[in-house]
Amino acid sequence: MLKKKGWFTLLSLVLVLSAVLAGCGGNNGGGEASGNGGKSGNSDKSGGTKELTFMYRGGTDEQKAYSAVVKKFEEDHPGVKVKIVVTAADQYATKLKAAITGNKVPDVFYFESGDTKAYVHNNILMDLTPYVENNPEINLDNMWKYGLDLYRYDGDMAGQGNLYGMPKDVGPFALGYNKTMFEKSGIPFPDPDKPYTWDEFIEVSKQLTKDTNGDGKIDQYATGFNVNWALQSMVWSNGADWIDETKKKVTIDDPKFAEALQYFADMQNVHKITPSAEDAQTLDTYQRWMKGELAFFPVGPWDMSTYETLPFEYDLMPYPAGSTGKSATWTGSLGIGVSAKTKHPEEAVALVNYLTASKEGMEMLVKAKVQIPNLIDMAEEWAADTSTKPANKKEFLDVVGEYGRVLPGHYTWTSEWYDLFFTDIQPVLDGKITAADYVKQEQPKMQKLLDKAIEAEEKAKAKK
């Protein structure tokens, strides 16, 4: 899961960022952006040219794609010059925090959806609603509702109200499978429209877990799921969750939750279809997938360009379903927002819209294979093209439109309560403690942290 670590690192830093923001108040006016020498909200230069600073993160492919789109934006907007500040994923949170604490917020920047509440209450994000909802160049009805709702906030509940960001993308975390391995084993491909039951998934996985060279050691496994990213599917498809509908009560002590967690742990300890922790130290599961030694592995749109050169054929399938009979997984996203103190709001919003809602910008980004289209009609046409990998791109759209969910920490002021669950979980994965015992002992600790997050949010609202 090396490809995913940067994203999760940012997610886990929400608490740190929120603590910093609490001391920032609204004093985050334009200034030099951290580490780039540019100015947020510069005075007009060169006969009226307006300069914007755009701060984002990404790997090599994404950097190339976004540089090209920004260049095209400048060509289409001759009165605007964009200064790019780009970092690696694992450095972005630190850089953005430094910009915020130094009152040097970029005009336009990536941000996590879970930060929306804190950024709004601390006057860091500009309300985009007046600029986009009646804009004839933007059709919000043709954008994924899920993505837009991640950046809505009404001052009380996330997911509703005004827009404080536009989705850079939606990142459906689909399930991939090694078609070549299935063919060699004589196993029918998974049904693209009907998920395996949990029992069916285990049976197929056992057939795909093999000692291929006869040395007495398993070297081809079925799964290699990282608990941070795959457990959500099993919990949700079994009718359980980390938090209740009010977003105020931790619900991991639900027996259905414990059942899903035990199922996850048993894949390694009972069914032996997943490499042990010791085996994973020798060769981690992402590397095994890349070498063609795993049958199933999660796939995000950000993986498509890298997976072009896999030494095997792969495709997408529905996640196996628990007691609900329905697949479930999470859908991530990054937002692109505008500084509340930018001196060029119209130009800044124009850049955001070009990157997120324009046909021209979206076509360039999708062609670079770094994301799926934000525009629904374009996405449907893109998914219908089965000549490009993966052939079943429709599964990405099914996740976004039908069964994908936001990660639980999105709804709360901080995600420390949620992060604690994964911090303490290793004994369950190692078979040293049952899932039922773990959730019973962990629920009170998580609830205590959630209560603190609720209290911090109430205090922030009182100061607003």
C-alpha cells in the first residue's frame, strides 16, 4: 500500500492542523507563500497582469498534468499569471500548515475535505457559492454530488450548505483483480455486477493461494489488504460503522462490526490467504501486487498510469459483500479552495473552476490518467471505452454514484478518535486478541477523544 500512504498521512494530520488553526483566527491575509517566494494577492504587474499562487501536491505524473493544465489556463486568461508551488504528498501538510501559521496562505490550494469546518471557522476558505452556483460556465448538476457535498458546510453539519471548495477529483477506492492469475488457475472471472459473498470470496481466495515453485512455501497469495483502507468495506457491507448518524457516538462495539473485523483478521490467521506480517516485511503487499503475486488488490484512479505497465492483465470488480448483500468502500477526494484573503477572488475562482469543472481542463487531466472525470457525462463516455485499462472502468463510477462513502473522520472536528482505532489494532491482526474483545476495550477510549472533538467544535462555533 505504498501508493496510499501519503494520502492517509494527510488525513491523520487533521488534528494537528486544527490545533494550529485555533490560534490563527482570521488574520491570514495575503503575503509571501511559504517556501516559494511568491505573493498571495500580489499587486497588479506588467500592465495589469494579476498573479495567483497555486499550491498543490502530487507525484510525477500528476505534476506534469497539472503544469500543462495551468499553462493552458494562462493562455486562455492572458491577464492572469499563476505561480505554482508543488510538493511531494508527504510534505504537503507541513508546507500548508506553515503557510497558514505564517499568514501566507496561497490564493488557490489543495485541502482535505475533513478540514473544511476548521478552515471556515478560522476564515481561511472563501465561500465559493456566489461565484459558482449561478455561473453559466459551470453545471453543478453535471458534477458528482458526492464530491461537491464533501466541501459544503452550513456552520453546523458538514455535507450541506454553501460550497467552500470544489472537488479536485473523486477517488473511488475500487477492488482490482489479477485476470492473468484467474486464467492460469481456470477460475471464472468475478461477475462485474454481482459481488462475491464473504464465503465465496474465501473459497476463491484459497484456490488462488499457492506454492507455485514447489519449495513448500506459499509465494502466491490471494489478498494483501491494508487494514487502514480495506476494513471499511467489510464493516459497512456488514451493516456496521464507526460512528452513528448524529456523529456523536462511537459504534464499534456493535457485534456486526466485530464480525467484520474478525473476518478481516481471519484471512491471515485462519484461512492463510494473506501474507503474514513477517512475510510482508520481506516483500510488502503493494510490491507483490506489482509483481503479479497477489490476486486481489485495491485500485484507485491515481494508479491507472502506473498500472499501465503491470506484467499481467487486471480489471475491477465489486467488493465482496457481508450481511447486507451489498458492496461498500470509501471514496476519497481532495478539494481545491480559495484563500479568504485573496486580492483576486474572481481570477482565483476561475482557476479553480478550470481545474475542476471545465471540459478543457478535465480532458487534459483524464488523458494523463491521474483521475476520473468530475463531469458525469464525460465520465460515462470515458467508462464506456473498454479498450483502455482497466476495461471495467464503470466500477469506478458505481463506487462514486452508488456505494462509495466518505471516511468516518470527515464528519468530526478532528479525526484523532478514528485514527486511534488503527493505532491500536495490530494485536487483532496478529491473532493475539479477538475482535470482540478489542472493540469492547477500544470504544470508551475512542468515545473520549470524540467527545473532546465535539467540545472543541462547540468552542470554535461560540467564538465565530
